[in-house]
Amino acid sequence: MSHQPLACILSPDLLRKVARASASERRSPILSTLELDQSFRRRRTELAARQIARPVGARAAAAGGAPNRSIYDQEHSTEYIPGTLVRKEGQGPVDDVSVNQAYDGFGLTYKLFWDIFRRDSIDDQGMPILGLVHYGEAYDNAFWDGAGHMFFGDGDGQLLTDTTKGLDVIGHELTHGVTQHEANLTYSGQSGALNESMSDVMGSLVRQYHLNQSAAKADWLIGKDIVGPELAPALRSMKAPARRTSTTTSRLTWITTSAPPRTTAACTPTPASPTMRSTSPQPPLEARRGRHPGVSGTTRCWTQG
Ligand SMILES: [Zn+2]
């Protein structure tokens, strides 16, 4: 079976778990997020089914070297189409910090791909990068929609905060676009896990490159800058084997463990940096990292109780 679920930074598994563990008054924004994610998931499935990955060698030589960014204010609507254009390439900062953070994050992601890989934007053809901020009301997610847009929720302040703050999150989501244009990996099973792993690696590398960190110095946490108190300290760790478990309260607790996962991972991504290579026996990276929306067949360490 082929799936192309929405490439969200926060998985539906985790959202459902938090909803179950939360008091009734806290469930509303979480359930709204899940409902919106499902709607976009269907749309992205249709888009991916129509897309054919570009053949190897078909890349045209392009001048490149500069991004083409546009940031739109969705003004809390849940429309698929871009809202009000508030900042475009070359314009200075505006009053809205979310707009500026999205703009800067796009630029820093472009910079890594250009400086290191000489890749000219998401499609290597100078594709405009469109960011849609303030999506929905207290929307607890951020995602690449497969149609050229990255959506940013403001968060409800408990699960997530302003998602434009997450440079690694921006790198993660835009890398879904790169993967889509390079390979259009089916978002299921092994290829889905590989898709996710690539996004986490590149998202972390965007932040490391900006901070001039070595792989050894980096914390390899994903989403540390966007989590609220209920998900602190981060969404995932690529460095420390860890998982989340529920407690008797609504708060989820992060625990680290050296125990192997309860189920077998569907794939073992190739280590992409020295930090990810381990000299001690470890479960596959994806097994340790947990499951992302729609990636079936992988373990669910982070969201199992
Ligand atoms: Zn993802």
C-alpha cells in the first residue's frame, strides 16, 4: 500500500497520545491540529501520486546562489492558498518576528544546500520558497505540503510554541521538498523512514552549520526551540537513544534508555555523520528515533507508553 501522508514535524501518534493524557479543556487545540493534518494529508497524497521524480542527470546547470523567499501571513485562517504577502526576497525585517524567523530560516537552509552541495533551492532549479505563517488558531504543527509551501503554526503554548523559531524544523521540512524532487520516496515503510531520517539529519545540519558546530559538539536534538512545557526538552534526539512515555499526569516524560526497542525497525538508515556512528551495539537509528506520521513498519519508541 502506498502512503504519502503529510510531512509534519509533530507526529499524529504523539498528538493523539497527548490528547488522551490531557484534561478535556486542553484537548480542543490538539484535536483541531489532528483534524487539519488529516485534511492536508489527503491533499498531499494526491499531489505525490501525480509527481514523477526527475531522472538522474536531468539537472540543468543553473547560476544559483541566492534564495527567492516569500512569506505570507495566513492571519490564523486554515486556507491552503497563501494569504497576505508580508515580506519578499530582498526586503528588510518587518514588525512580525514570526515572518522574520521564517524568512531567515529559509535563507539559512538554502545556504547550507548551496554552500555544501551547490544545490539551488528545493528543486535545484531556483524554486521560490514560500512560507505561510500564523496558520490556524493555536495550530500545533509545521509542515511541508508537497505543493511548494511550508506552513507554520503558532502552537498552543503548551505542546508547541511559534514554530518559526525552529531552524532545524525549517531545515527538516524543506528537506522533505528536496527528497520529493529528487526521489519522491513513498512515505511508508522503509522509504518513509528514510525520508524522515534524511529530513532530521539535514534539519540538524542546517542548525549546526549556522552555529558553526562540529558533529561532536552538536546536541542533535530536533525541535528544541519550538517545544512548549509539555514536550520539553525536544521532539526527538538523534544523539541519545531516548523515548517518551506517558505518566499518570498529562505531562509526557522524556526518558533515555539503552534498552533495545520493543519492535524491529523497518530500516536502518546509513549513518550520515560521525556522531551517528556508534561503536556500541545500538538499535537502528530509526528504531531509536521513533515513528513519524504515516511511516508504517517502524518502531514507535517515542510514543509508546
Ligand atoms: Zn518529517
